Amino acid sequence: MKVIIVDVYNWRPMMLGHIVEDEWEIGMEWPNIKILRQEIKDYCIKNRFVGRMVVNESYRILAICEASGCPWRAYWRKKKSDGFTMRLSTFNNEHRCAADTDHKNRMADAVWVATVMLEHMKVHHKTCTPQNIIDDIRQKQHVAISYWTAWSARIRCLQQIHGDFVESYKLVPVLCDQVNPKCCFCVYILEKAKEWDINGLVPAVVKKIEKMIEDIPNWDLEASNSSLYCIRDVKSDYRYTVNIVDQECSCRRWQLSGIVCVHAVVILYKMRADWREYCSSYFWVSTYRMAYKGHIKPMEDPRDWPKPVSYPKLFFIDTGVELLN
Ligand SMILES: [Zn+2]
Ligand SMILES: [Zn+2]
């Protein structure tokens, strides 16, 4: 643990007396690039500047301070001897920029907050609210995050704790209730869902299927009997077995995700099948609306809804709500 000595060039208004841990030095090593990338983020947030990896390759990383004219930079190279270790070989730890006085840092996004909070959430996920997360992050990481970043990070943690997509998907309305009795997010999603075709699949799944349709020329339909098909990858010659009746493919994606895989699409496209019949009802617009409706009390006027700074970007994306983070 070191205290930063503030000199004229290094002067950053709110950094005075701020204790910075894990100060870097030339020659320091990180076990692999994944850990390094995470630590760069931690370091920048802790030191209250926005860093950017201008070179981000499997064997080297160059990070700079994003503020214009600020000379701070760090450069790592992978050690040839083992092919994993990343070594800090150039480091200029001088800032001429000023730290954000309101303690905000856009590097502290939901993904980062979720990583920081995951261990805590594993124990306290039943009681930990977004406000608790905001307080915790402010106290321990000295950075201010929005309610929606905290909210989104909390769901990310829950997703990791509870596992698969469908389970988390079922949890959402319940979570919304816990988070906010008015649940503006549910209302928002429901409003969005009104624009969707009630007989169809949620837009993100439609989009996914459209992409797979474009990929059809890369696949060959080989032998088939009434329900069993063999699909061959034209490039690699690899084969998959698809059972249309049982809705299974040897790639396992179909049965695991509930969304048709590209191999099934090759067959179903020729059959002019109704995609909905071959995707889990979780992805039907009708189910989606039902799931949210039960949890929302009507509000008088949309203008009265609480206005979040930014909507969390999560698996909602996967169900077709276009949200910005
Ligand atoms: Zn700087
Ligand atoms: Zn498949």
C-alpha cells in the first residue's frame, strides 16, 4: 500500500490523501492476459481516470489515459518463455488530467460492478438491493454508480448464481417487484412488447433465425427419414444429426436454449415451418407479455414513471428489447 505523492504535474483535485493500492512498477508480472485486462479496469477506476486499451492484442496491451494531452501510459508484452505471463515493460505514471470531482467513472459499468460484487452476492443475493450495491461500491471502490448500473449488475450476478437463461428469465418479474414496487422497467418492457406481433416470437429470436437462414448455403442436407436428418458442414465436412420431432440436435444448442439451431433451420426452412412451433414458449411474445402483466399495477400517466439514467443491458436484449446501457 502506497500513498500517492501529489506533485504539480500529478495534481488531481480529489486524489489528495487518497490511498492507492497495487501501485504498478516496471517489471511487474500478471499471470495471464485475462487477469491483466480485469486489473487494468480495476486500477483505472481505483485511480479515478478513464483508461483505454489502444492496443489490445493477445500478446501485448497498450493502455493510455483517455484525457486529451495526458501522458499516462502502460505497455505490457507477453513473455516468450512461457506464453502466458504479461510483463509491464513501459510505464509512465504521470497524469496531467483532473479526476472527475463527482466520483463517476464510466469504466465502472454493470459488467465491472457485477465482477466486484459477485462473491458478496453469492451470500447475500436474497437481501442485497441495488441501493446496497451503490453504497458498497462507493464505500469500497470510491466510485459513484447509477441505480440502473447497480440494478443491472445485480441481475448479472443472479444470472451467474442461478445459471441458465430460462431460469433468470422466469425470475425477472419477481426481481422487478423487489426492486421497485412501481417497476418502471416492467412497464417499459411491456410497452415495448405492445409493438411486437402477438402471434410471433420475440424480435431478438426472429433476428437470430434470420441470421441462421443467411447461413444455410454453408450446410448440406444429406440423408433423411421422416424425422431424422443429417446436416453436413460444407467447409469442415463435420456432421450433425437433427431430430425434428423430438426437437433435438447433436450440437445440443436447440435442446439447451429452446431456440432452433442453424442445423434445424436448414431443414425447417425447406419445410416452411412455423418457427414458433420449434422454439420454447418462453420466446413467444404472448408468453412474454403474460409474464410481465401479472406483476405490474397500472400507472396513471407514462410521464409519471421514474426516469432511469440508462436502461440495463442484459438478457432483455436476447428477448428483443433494444436497450442502451
Ligand atoms: Zn490522465
Ligand atoms: Zn444443431
